[in-house]
Amino acid sequence: MQAFEAKDALTVSEITAQIKSLIDSSFGLVWVIGEVSNFRQQASGHCYFTLKDAGAQLRCVMWRSTAAKVSVTPQDGMQMLVRGSLTVYEAYGQHQLVVSYLQPAGVGALQQAFEALKAKLAAEGLFEPVRKRAIPAWPSVVGVVTSGTGAAVRDIITVISRRMPTTRIIVRPTLVQGAGAAQDIVRGIADLNAQGESEVLIVGRGGGSLEDLWAFNEEPVVRAIAASRIPVVSAVAHEIDVTLADFAADVRAPTPSAAAELVVPDKEEIQGYVVGLYREMVSRLRGRIDVGAERLRDAWNPEVVRRLSDRVDRSSQDIDRLTESMGRRTERIVAHRLARLAQLTARLDALSPLKILGRGYAVCERDKDGQIITDASEVDAGDRFRARLRRGIILGIVEARLG
């Protein structure tokens, strides 16, 4: 028998490459259905998980570019329909599916997952009415956790600015759907709690399908809302949509605009309330005078009563005159103060850096010490910063440093 020489043998890399070439050329794109297990997303943004059924398992990888586009983050135990290319990961000599698209295996699977998690969290008491807190009647600072570019944030800012222009708004932009959205929403709630300036939080997004809204049904988001030290108003989608975030929040608003109306009072309503109090005070004062006059009429002789009644009538007339005079004097004082305030505001505005910010510039501060950033070398990738705009503050994280 002729001896076999080592030089004629295939290396591990060569035979693995041949297997990979065979699999790559034989399968192309395939659709696979199975149960997700061991799902994890790495810091790189790539996702790894296993699809399994009763008889076998298939390793799957979903690159960051694909993960950013999917509407539902896979969860362990969820039935998923997956499309991808079958290949071999040569370093381990294992076949795997490179995922290009995935979706729940029917809306029924999502609804089942929704009901199961709802029952679990309800059993823990996370949705009990006794846990709900009242939102402040007149917050000076409102925190918003939502997409920084969607219609929801524009609606919230517009409504709050119209109803109560003095209210400051801090927007913490987050992802609101797709892989990583739940984790980003949790970080956004934690960031505003740690900052401690906001008196109430609005957490939500605009409308969409059940898959689009799924981040607000994920357990970490629901628990973060329930654990927030700051009262939370949920504002997810439209009135007909309900998420688990709505059950955990202190108050549920049917839309982002409605949430903005809930958290701040209307300045015109407050002015009307003050005017009503003033009128009620005057009315009660006159009522007491009338009651006193009536008692005197009953107790004294007619002549004394007449004289006192005349005096009361004159006093009442004096009150009317003084009330009118006070009203006119108050109007003059208010008008003078407003004019003076306008002059000072104009002078201050001319000197204010907000004039520059109003042209689209921002002042960036390091989150850790509040130092103003004037050079890119003063921060590193991963550092948190605050961008102070003409109206409001945006929190962010440095992704890369150029220059």
C-alpha cells in the first residue's frame, strides 16, 4: 500500500473553505421559521441568536445595518420568520444564517407575547393604581424621551410653547423602534432621572403598527417607567393604540400632543382664574356689607337706621369708586412695568448669547463637569454631552471625534 504524504492532505482551512463554497452556491436566500433563543446584541450593534425547533438548532447573525432597520427586536421564546443566506463561519467551522430580514411568525405571536408579559408584570403589582403619582400642576421643566426628529417631539414642543412659554423643555433623543430601541429608551429615562432637573417626563412616539410600537412593550422599558423617580406620562401612538408602557406610567395620554396639554396649564386659563378670584372677593365683600346693613335695620330705630343706611350706601359707592380707581391704577402700573420689561428684555436680548443660538448655533458642555467644549480634543468617543440650544437642551453621546 502506497504511503499517503502529508503534502497531499487538505488543511482545515481548505476543507472548510470548500464546504463554505458548496453551501454558499447551493442555497442562496432561504426562509426559516423557528423559536428564538440566546438572543444578544453586542456593543458593535451586531446581533446573535439561535433559531430552534423540536429537532435542531440554527445559529444566526444579524449585522448592525440590518438590526437598525427591523421593526421588532427578537426575544427569547418568540416564533420568528427569518430570511437570510446560509454560509459557514470558518473560524469555528459552523454553518450559520446571515439574516437580512425577520418578522414575527404572525401578529398572533406578538399578541401572545404582549398578553404573557402583561400578566407577569400585573402579578408583580407594577400596574396597581396605588403606585400612580399625580403629575405636578405647574412644572417649570418638562423632560421628553422620544425620537429627536419625529412629529411627536415637534407636536410636544409646539403645544407646550403655546400653552406656557415659560416652561423649559429638555429633549433626550432616543431610538423608538428596531433593534436597540428599548435599551436606548431605558437609558433616556435613566439620564433624565440622573440629571434631576425635570419635574415630569413624557415618554412616547407617534403612531405605527404593533411591530413599530413594540419597543414600548418590552420588559426593560416597562420596568424603567415604573421605577422612574420622576412622574411619567406615556404618549405612545394614537388613541386606539395601547402598550404596556401605558399601564406602567403614572398617566396615559392618547397622543403626544395630548400629553403636552396634560403636563402644563394654559396661561389664558390661569389669567381667567385670577380674574375670577378678584371678582369673587369683591362680591363677597359687598355681600358682607349688605348683611351688616340689614342687621342694623332690624336692630335700630328708623332714624338711626336711615342715617346708617345712608352711610353704608355712601361707603358702598366709595368702594365702587375705589375699585374702579384701583383697577385703572393697576392697569397703568402693569402697562408701565410691561413696557419697562420689554425695554430691558430688548437690551438683554441684544447682549445675550441666545441671539447667536437663535441662528442655529449651540453651546456644548461636558456632562460630567459642565465645562464648555471649545475643541474636539476635549472629549472622547463615548463621552456624554449637553447641547444648549436657543430653546431647550439636547443630551447626546460622542460617537466619534474628527479633528
